Amino acid sequence: MTYSSSLAMNRSRFIARNQNAVSFKAQAKSLGPVSNTLTLIVLACLLGMFYLSQVTRTNAFGYQINNLQQTQANLKNQESNLQVESARLQSINRIDNSSVAKSMVAVSPSGAAQN
């Protein structure tokens, strides 16, 4: 009996007719410790960059909002100043054109007040 025939005899005990004599086992593939460490470092860097970009964008919007609020406050101050100036100018014109002001007589200081 030769070596190959003895192998064939051993295999024939476990296989039946019309079955494959070769079986393939699926091997689970796993990453090594160095690959796992590098993957975690890359993920941490990506998350850090994402966080920093979001914070930077939020701060930029904050600066824009502050500038717009300052502009709004300045415009409100100008509006109130213009309203006061408008009321002052309108009151002088009303006084000059009123019939009561036209009927008034200018008074010169008296001699008693000078003493």
C-alpha cells in the first residue's frame, strides 16, 4: 500500500459518494494591536478636527451677531436723536407761527430791575 492510497482510504471513511473531499474553513480576520492603535488615533484626530471646525464656525457667527447688534444700537440712538431734533425744530416753527406768539409785545427791562 502506498502513501497516497492510505490517505485515500482514511478520507473515504469520512466522505460519502458525491461529496467534496476538501473543506474550507472561514478564518476570522482580525486587525493586530498596531493597526487597532493607528485606527483609533486617526479616528480621534478626525473627531478633533470636526469639533474644531464647528467651534470656529460658531465663533464666526457670534462675531457677526455682535457687530450687527452694535450697529442696531447705534441706529436706534441716531433715531432717537433725530426724533428729538425734529420735535425741537417743529416747536420753534409752531411758536413763530402761532397767533398767541404774534400778539405778544416785546418788553424792555424796567428801571427798577436795574437797581
